[in-house]
Amino acid sequence: MTDMANIAVYITGSIAAYKGIEVVRGLQKAGHTVRVGMTAAATKLISADSLYALTHRPVLSDLWSNHHSPVPHIELADWSDLAVVVPASADIIAKMANGLADDAVSTALLATAAPKIVVPAMNNHMWSAPATQRNLVTLHNDGVTIMDPANGQLAEGYAGKGRLPEPAAIIAFVTQQIQPAQVSLAGRHVLITAGGTREPLDPVRFIGNRSSGKMGIALAQAAAQSGAEVDLIVGQISVDLPVDDRIHVHHIQTTEELLQAVQSLFNQADVLIMAAAVADFKPLHLANQKIKKQANQPELTIQLTKTVDILKTVAATKRDDQLVIGFAAETNDLLANADKKLQSKHADWIIANRVAGSHNAFANDQDQVTILRHGQQPDKWPLQSKQAVAQHLMQLISQHFGK
């Protein structure tokens, strides 16, 4: 695809339709030529006249209005270098997955041979419904690129996954598809850990942490998109696992299980990225039965012991041709603590991020990281989506290997 593209933006019946206007404007500012299609439901939420005024092109919303073309939906499909469905409702996702074509938008999309990007937005229950998830897998298998929705406040008044990402993040995602950086990890094997570990107290309770797994999964997706084979070791996560033939998922619970999984896969890896939030302590004694609350026992004391330091243990065995990257998630003294980890753990790079305050990496879809490498000044990156952080890190890894 050329740097400047003909982009068809299809806006569907989601309450987030108004953000579609900002996406259109952002793509225009980036130099692309944009035309718009709207479902009938979308026209109830925003005006087609606004999009016409913005693009100076007729808006496709009706199969039977010719807009100076005898077959307007086919003309738009043939014109497009890229189709972006934003916001994509559950309805249009179902139509695309099943090849339905009963209105102007679904018909144009079915006729579009150009690459397609779908940016879903819907209620969290609709997002997690088995039918929607099946349809998304079908679209993925058909070669459609899907940008995950964000977690956040929904129109219904409660929080959940299904919120449309902010327009700036969508534009950055689309731009990455149009102008991919010169990143190649083809022939490389990347080992990534994600999520949190759990250390059991008894058969019911455990010590855990707030890690969602978002960063590790974004890294796995970015590595696979760069051509690498990926082993993804996941603990406790609160996001969907990626669906990609290049990503091989391994499940663990405890820190000891994570160590064993990493050690078993490390020898064949070119890169290890330890993005998992690993428990530093575990109970000294594991109760065989549920610990019961006693009426005459106002306090409970649990002895903890250190867990194995996986990054230090594994990095100490690395070959010269292997790259080991660790994460430092800190609440205070970020760079000082991250540098201490860089010096003591045998890692090549440390990615420092904060897990406190407004930019708490555990609680956000965005992250602000600083890259620490031996003999170099800390490289502070701007606040950006975790997908963007992952893509930029793959660029850095590609450069490390001379590609």
C-alpha cells in the first residue's frame, strides 16, 4: 500500500459514532483521501451532511441513491485502498463474518477486495457473547485486522470492555497498517510472559496482583505481526488471548511453574521478554484445607518466603546471541529501581513503567515507558497505547538484530 491511501470509513450504529467524525478528520490531516459510508442506524446518531461537508464527497448510506454512479457501493469498494469500520457494531461484525449484504455498507464491504480494519464498539456483554467472539475469529481468519476495544465507562453507565478507543489511538493503529515500520523478525523466536502469578495460601485463597496481561499480549501480537514465532506464557489475565497461528500459548499459575515453562522454552528463543508480574513472595506453608475464621482469633499471621527470581536465574544462562528484556513495574523511584534491576539481573534491557497514580500501567490501556540499556541514557517514550509500545519495541529489537 502506498503512503497516502484512499480510505473508505464505514460508520455504523454505535453510540460512539460521533468519534468516527474525528477519525475521518485525523486521517485527512495525515494526507489520506477519505470517503464515508454510513448505516441507517448511524445516520440517526450523526448527520451524513457533516461527513459530506468534511470530505466534500457524497456519503454512501443508501443502495438506491446513485451519487452520480450507477452502482455506488461497487464504485466505492473498487476505489478503496483500505476500508476502516469505525465504530463497528455487533451487527456489522456479524454481517461481515457471514457474508450478508442487505444495505449499502455491508454490500460495499463484501465487495471490497482491499484490506479491512474493524474497530468494534459495543456493550461489554455483547462483546463477550459467544456469537460475537465466533464472528471475530471468522473475520480474523478471513484476513480482517481487528483493533481491540478499550476497557472503560460505557454508555450504559458502568465500566467494561467494549468502549471505542480514542480517535488518536485509532488513527495511529490505521497508520501502522498503511505505513508499517521496517520491522522484520522473520525467522526469530520470541518468548514472552504475560499476566500475574498466583501463590496459593490454601485450596481456596491465593496471593496475586493486579496485572491484566494487556502489555504481554500486545507484545505477542506485535512480535507475530513482525514475522516471529511466539511462545506466550500466560498466568492470570483479564483480557482475551490472541488468535494467531504464530502465537503458541502456554498456561501457568505459580511462579515456580512460570520458571519451569521459561526454562523449557528459553534455549530455542532469540528474545525473552519478561512482561509478567511475578510474585516476589509466597506462603512458607501451604494449608491443605481452607483456613477457617475463628471467633477468638482477630488476627491471622501468614509467614512468607521469597520466590525464585526468574529473570535473574534465566538471564544468567543466556547465550551471547540471545536478547533478554525485563520489566520494572514500580510505585516510586522508577528509574533508580529500574537501573538497579538492569545491573543486578543480567538482563540486556529493562522497560520501566509506573504502577501508581494516574498513569498506573496496571489500570490503563496506555503506558508510558522508559527503556534502560547498558551504556546508554534512559530512553523515555511518550504516553501511548500498549499496542504502540509493543510495536515500537519490536522496531528496537529488529534494529538490535540488524534488520
